Amino acid sequence: MTDILTSSHPEANWWRQAAVYQIYPRSFSDANGDGLGDLPGVTARMGYLSALGIDAIWLSPFYPSALADGGYDVDDYRSVDPRLGSLDDFDAMVAAAHAVNIRVIVDVVPNHSSNRHAWFQEALVSAPGSPARARYHFHDGRGDDGELPPSDWPSHFGGAAWTRVVEAAGPNAGRPGQWYLHLFATEQPDWNWDHPEVREDFHTTLRFWAGRGVDGFRVDVAHALVKDMSMPLRSKPKLEILVDDGTDALFDRDAVHTVFEGWRQVMNEYDPPRIAVAEAWVPFTNRRLKYARPTELGQAFNFDLLQAPFKAAEFRSVVQKCLAEADVSGASSTWVFSNHDVVRHPSRYALPDGSTAKELEAWLLADGATPPTDLERGLRRARAATLFMLGLPGSAYLYQGEELGLFEVADLPHEALTDPTWFRTNHLVKGRDGCRVPLPWDDAEPNNGFGGTPWLPQPAWFAGKAVSAQDGVPGSTLELYRSALDWRRKLQGEETLEWLSEPTDIVTHYRRPNGWEVITNFGGATALLPSGVDLATVVLASSGEPAPAGHVIPGETTFWLAP
Ligand code: NOJ
């Protein structure tokens, strides 16, 4: 058996400093013209992805699904949604990716299935207490007639985390009966991870995809699988994790790690061993790093940079903390600014300084109208932040469309919205559709070359952001990403970093072991470059413009210096 740290496979470490490009399949490229992106669409764009210079793609779920939560409600873990293609299409996509040396990561969604999954359907028609119910969390309600949910737990998308079923079998057939747990939408019943069949079935799923050539897995809500379901259920009116000792009722419980140790055994059956990255919104680094240990998944997302204000001191301290975390876990660090769950980072940075998460939500709810944004500044900062991040040791996770400098589509027509959050909060929280609008490829074609009429409408300004409008255009965001990913490959070395210059509130300056230096001016005004910096060695500026004369760096700009 191999091991991710000791495998002698020449490519065993491909993931440690990879640039991973997240594809949200329904919104990437639509080959069959039905308005929904698909797997042949991904295959058709492999040349684009290869030229972009990424090392891997991570596909959000493409499995059969009613799309109650954008595919994170999985009907069948070992199949492809017929609207997105077939298993043959999947194999063709993997082959095309591997042919250009791009690795493939797929999403695994182990906290919940969809309510259309065969085992949940079986549970629904089975009586309370039956073996079929035991694979999920079915409980009697409280109150005289069981009319109250078993606990006060809320769901992530609004509303209660419990839904009552009408019994189909047993003495109460035809009447309201038990409740099932769903930490997300009603259509996403949570698995019972204490059940051996559930554990075994996920091993089968991992082997199914690994056997088809998949190189890694992104593990959805990894920290939620194991819950304290002992009676009486504990009160937890908010879903935050307040303790860092593994005793929270719902999240980051110590026992979750035995699940991932089992996964590691399975992933080590392959050579090179398969890699996995945990999506674990665990606020404590000492706890988060456990998921990333080589005996478990191998990597864990950290969203610290994503959540940090655009400030030198904050960015620097996040990096220090995350690199220290990686040192302990043995993993490489991960970095991310955007994904399919958050407002795109050029828009976040366009909001007034100091805007809180609540204010960001309010801005979305106001369709992006108030407070006013400074989009030019937002994109300038986003480009500077991206170059700051791409220089760091570890893996960079990029989200489709960020290489085009896409903003959030904050003003989607309300009738077009699909996010369960929008519905479950009675339209009080907008949700995530605005970062999921299908990509613009060619402004000369209908639907900007995406394919059929996109399932979420593209705004008029998408045409100006299309690949065709940026391809070969010096200074465009697309060309900046291409150059950056190219230089990153050439300059990358050991996974360490040395901070240069005294820390200031304005400028950060670090050097990688092979002499690659990254200087970022987080301030709005031009700043003096640290002394000793040779301007002639600047190979890339986030502005896309040549470095100006004088020993200065413009505001909200990153320079890359090559030895
Ligand atoms: C995290 C995923 O990224 C998100 O899109 C999804 O809604 C939840 N997990 C539930 O699966």
C-alpha cells in the first residue's frame, strides 16, 4: 500500500502546489445547446484550460440530481446527470484532461444525499424503526403528538433542520409521523454515518471514480458527518462552532476522523495515491488541520484569505497562520478567493472598506444598488490579491470566470433565482446564483458562446468580459492569469517563504527559496518600493502595465520579481 507522503511515484506530489480550477459544470460550457453546461462542454474547452496553465480541474457535482441545491443534492453518486452527459462523456473528459496533463478532482457529497436517492426513497416507504430508516436520521417529534421537531436545530439555508414525513407503512400509515434531519435543504437528508452500510457505500463511490482515473476528491461539508444523536438531542439554536475540543453536537466531532482514516486507506489503494481536500468551515486552525493530515484527506480548504480584509497586515498574518498549520499537518496549504458559494472577489473588494458579511448580504439583497461599489477598484484589488496569492507556497484554487475578472451578477431578475437560501429565508437572503451565471466565451455568438439560452441570464456587460474580448489583449485579466500561471510554474520551488522588509500596514514583500519575490501595495496611493529592490527584475505587475519609473509601486498593485 502506498502513502501520500512516502509514495515513490514520480507524480505523487502533483497536488502540493497545484493551481486547481473549479468548474461549476452547469455554468461552464454547454455543448448540446440546452442552456445547461455539460461534460462534453468541458472536454471541448480543454485547450483553453491547458493554455490557461492550470494543473487540475475540480468539478462541482455533475451527478443525477433534481438541482434543489445546484447538484449538491445527489440522487446517485456513481452516475452522470443525463442532462450533463454520460459516463462515457466523463471518461472522454478525463482522457482529454490527462492528455494535456490536467488532473481531475470530483466533488463527493457525504453529509447528505438527495431525497430522491434510492435509499431515502426506501426509508420513506418503510416503517419507523426499520433498517432502511437507520441509514438516515429519522426521529420522533416532541410534543404530545410528535408535532414539534426533535430539536431546535436550524438548517443552513434557513428554516428548521427537520422535516416531518407522512408515514407510508406501520401503524401510523397515512398520518404525519417521524421527522428526518437535513442540515441543508429539505431535499438533502443527512446520512447516518454510524451506519456501516453508509460508510461502505462511500468507499465504493471513491473506488468507482478513482478507478475511472479521477486524481482527487473535494469533500463537501467534511466536518459535519458525525453528529451527537444521543437522546435527548442537545439544543443548538445557531449553527456556529463555538468549541475547539470536538464536542460540538453537529460539527467537527472527533469521531469524524475515523471516517477519513478509512477514506485514506481506500485512496492509498492507488498509485499515485488519490488526494482529497476537505471543505471544513472549522474556525480553529488546530482542529482544521486534522482533516489535512496525510493519514486522512491530505488537504483542507482554508477560507481565511477569502474572509480577510484587503490589508497588508491581515493578509500577512493569515499566511503565517496557514503555513504554520500546514507545517503541523504535513499538508500543503490551500488558498482561495472565490468559489460557487461566495460573492466573487472583485465585487467584494469593490464595496466600501470595512463592509461586514452582513453588509455584503444587504448589498446583494439590494441587487447591488446600495451601497455604491467602485468596480474598477474592486478588480484592481482582486488582481493584486490574486498575484499575492499565486506566489504563495501551496495550492491555489481558482473559480471559473475569475480569470475573466467577472463580477458578481448582483441584479439577476428575482424570478430567475434558484438558490434554496432565497426560498427558505422568504427572500431575505439572496443566495449564490450571482456567482454561478454561465460563462461568456465569445461575444460574437449568441449567449456569448456559452451554448443555449443560459439557465441563469447573462447581463449585457458579460460580452465585454468574454474570452474573445480578452484573448491576446495585453493587460486583460485573462492575459494576466495566463502569464501569472506560466511564471508560477517556472518560478515555483520548495514550499517555503521568507518575509522581506519590515512589516508595514501598506506593503508586503516575500521571497520564495529560488529568488522569486512578491511585493504588494495594499494602499490606495503609490508607495516607495523597499530599498534594494531592483525594478528591472519585475516580470509581472497585476496592473498589466509596465512598472513605472522611479522606485515606486502603484496603489493596489502586486509586482512579481524574478531572479
Ligand atoms: C457546500 C457546497 O459548496 C455548497 O454549494 C452546498 O450548498 C453545501 N455544501 C451543501 O452541500
